[in-house]
Amino acid sequence: MSFVGDMYQRRFTKEGKKARKDAAAVVAKTKEDSAKAKANSLFFDSVPTKEMTGVEPHMTRLCSTLSQQLYTKNSTEQFQLSTKDNKAEVLIYDNHGELKEATVPFAAVISGDTMILGWRGTSGLADMLNDAAASPQSSFAWRKHAKTIKAHGGFTSIVHNDLVTHEAELIKEIKARGIKEIVTTG
């Protein structure tokens, strides 16, 4: 179908009108859910719903807070992630010491039966060079668990490095704490 024909179909037919009405209902529901999440949040104007992210809104807030604090905190003790309703413990903070100019800080956080693995985003020239290697890549490490995941090429090596470096401690804590979910952020 041509662009004009496709546009006509969406705009003037019964099916097109129904599709627009259905889409409007989804937007209204999302706004309602977001308003409820905002009412339960002290710091965020808009919190995506679980349907949008795959995780509970409090976990989305925690991931966002961790991502933001990875830019400014320099030790495990400096992170402030717990709320009165949800406790979070920083298990690992690695700024990579002498290599910190070449790679981003990493943190592993535990909240309930969820482990969050977080990496700081772009913050300088070295990060921008990593960002330039943006080709999507698969990974031998996760292919048997997540065949369709593709990650940013430059960042894939950073993630692999941190997972290899902290593998023993991460696995030990996953087993000891009965972790059921791992969420990544950054």
C-alpha cells in the first residue's frame, strides 16, 4: 500500500478510527498509572509502569537513583538508595582505580531478591571514545540465556570486564541471598 493509501486507511476508515481510539485509551491508562506512581514518589515527576519497563515502579526509581549517583559518589558508603519502604544495599562499588579514566564506575546493589548491576554513563573524553564504538553486538556470555539481546559494542567489553572481575562475589551473593531477578541500569 502506498503512503497516501496507508494514511487514508488510518485516518478515514472504521478500522483506522478504532485503532486511534484504542491507542488513545492506552495513553490515558499510561497517564493514569504514571499519576499514581508519581503520587507514591518523592523525587520523580514521571515513573514508568511495570508494563513499560518489566520491573516495579520502586525498582525503576532505584535504578534511576543508582544511575545518577554513579556520577558523583566515590565510595560504597556515599550511596543513598534506601527509602522507608524499600531497603537497598550497595554490595560492590568499583571505580577501577588507576584505570578510572578509561572505564566507567560499576556498582552492584541488592534490594530484596533483586540484584541491580549499574554502570555510569558518558562523563568525559574517554567515555565518548567508547561511545563511538556503537555497533550492536551479541555476547558469548549471555547468548544461552538471552539470544536476542544486542548491546552497544563499546560498552559490551566494559560489562564483560566488570562481570569477570566480580564474578565470584556476584555468584556467591546471588546464591546466598536467593536472588531471583537481575536488573541492569546505567
